[in-house]
Amino acid sequence: MTRSTCPLCDTPTSAEHAPFCSRGCRDRDLLQWLGDGYRIPVKDDENGLDSIESAD
């Protein structure tokens, strides 16, 4: 059986904080999500993201 490692620091995970090794790594990951550290790339369309098309 292989033991997984923490996605942030590569140390063995803790059952209490899975999939992380500690509360510190778990909280650091949460702060990345809350602070826009992780983003999903998007491709702008021809008109831009803020354009509004008329329904004529």
C-alpha cells in the first residue's frame, strides 16, 4: 500500500488533515483559494467578456 503525500510540501499525509499533512498546509491551501491564488484560465471571445449583445 502506498501512502499519499501532501500536495503542498510532499510530506506524508495525516488522516486528521487529509489530503494534507497538517493544519498549516490545509489552511495555506484554503487561503490560496480565498485569495484568488488559484485561477481557472479562460479565453476571451471576440467581443470581450463585458460585451452585451442586443436581442434584435
